[in-house]
Amino acid sequence: LKREFAETEAAQATEVSCWIPISFGAKLILAGDHKQLPPTIKSMKANKQGLGVTLFDRLMKLYKERVCRMLTVQYRMNTKIMRWSSTEMYEGELIADPLVSSHLLKDIRNPDDNETRNNTQLTPHNNCDETKRKLDDITDECLVLIDTAGCHMYEDVNEELADSKFNEGEVSLARAV
């Protein structure tokens, strides 16, 4: 009995991971965005040998508009944040749904106490003055960029995870926001 097969986040699914389920289907639906995150491949050798190629990528290169339908309404970002990606990556076609189009940082709920994050005191990772100030004024914005240069927040690399990078100081700062 052949069924429909749908793969969500298909732009992150390696091609080989799709072949077995596809063999059981009569119809294939791939949902994802090839302009966003690629698949996570822990082995650099496997990636160089083609494991990082997705079926989504292959079909986009072969058939483009004949198989692709772009969803233009996004439900995650404030319009001001979305505008850049819409212009730079999607030819200005993205629009923000009214439910999220004006969301601000102060509207985000803290899952621990169900209170908004407004009036949260930042617990600094170090002695940098910028990281010590209260967040009341910046949470009224939809996007906040904090320059951490000179704050002794250094990037580390996990070579076991294909040179994955992380920064504990910036994580600490993001949690406080």
C-alpha cells in the first residue's frame, strides 16, 4: 500500500535519510527552506563526500520553480526583524502575520515564573559596564544588538562536533535578556 510521504525541515534532512521512507510512498512532499540551516553533519569527511547534500537542494537545482511553492507569511518575527531577510533572501516577498508583526522582547514570557522579562536584572558574566545595565529600556525594542567586544566573552570551538562554535558569556547574556 503506497502512501503520501511528507518530510518537514527537508532542507536539513540528508538525502540518504529520505530514500527509505520515500520508497514506501506514492507521493512526496518536502517542506523546508534551502536558504536557512543546512543539515548537521558531524563528520567533515562525510560532508566532503556528499552527505551534506539534501534531496531538497538537489530537486531545487534540477527543477526550481516547477516543484517549488514559497510560503510568504511567516509567524515568528517582528516586521522590522523580518524585513532584512525578506529583502536579502526572498526578494521582498515575506510578510509577518499580524499576530507577531509587532512583538517586542518585553512581551516574551519567562517560562520559569510566567512573568514577562521586563525589569529583569542582568547577571553579568564579567565586569563590562554594558552588560551590567538594567534591561528595562532595551526590551521595548524588537531587536537588540549588544556589542560584547572588550567584555572578555570569548568564542570556544568544539572540534569533536565539526568545529562547532559556542560562547558561554554570550549565552549568559542572552538568558538574562
